[in-house]
Amino acid sequence: MGTPAAPTFTRSALAPGLLGAIVLLAGLALLDSESFIIIRYAVSILALILCVFVIQARSWYWLVGLVPMAVLWNPVVLFDLSGQGWVSAQFIGAIIFIAVGLRTKVPVRKD
């Protein structure tokens, strides 16, 4: 038995991606309340974290879904979205978070 080979990549985006999906789905219960601002903060921060991992992995095409999420759920400049469109955006955002988390492979840097 030989020594196992060192991994060439990590799945650094998996934890923030799954956490973002959980936050978005939990945020469905808070859509019409003042507490939804917490969901906005969490989603925009997690989307920006995933943007960093996507850039490190050189998977630029995921930025098409992540950058609009960081802007739409931005708590500083509020977009007054409501109704069925906002509910479906929550589900679409959760799907994007899960897909990015599963598909992004960040290469391991050798120091």
C-alpha cells in the first residue's frame, strides 16, 4: 500500500452554497416581515463569498447567477420586490446556491 495522493482540488464553495440555500428557503417564512433584512444580509454576503470561490476556480459562468443575487438581496439599496415573483426568486436562488456549491472545484495551491 502506497501513500495516498494529495488532492488537487477542494470543494470550498459547498458549505456556503448549502447554507445559502437553507437561508433562502427559511426566508420564505419571513418575506413580509421586518426580519427579512437578516435574510438579505446573509444571502448577499454568501453570494459574494461564492463569487470569490468561483473566481478562484475560474468558473466565470457562475457569476451570471451570483452577481444578480448579491445585488437583488442587497440590504443597503433595497429593491421593493414582492409577490409570487419574489417567492420564485427565492427558490431559483436556492437552486443556484446548491448548483454552485456542488460544481465549483477550487484548485489546491502548493506552497
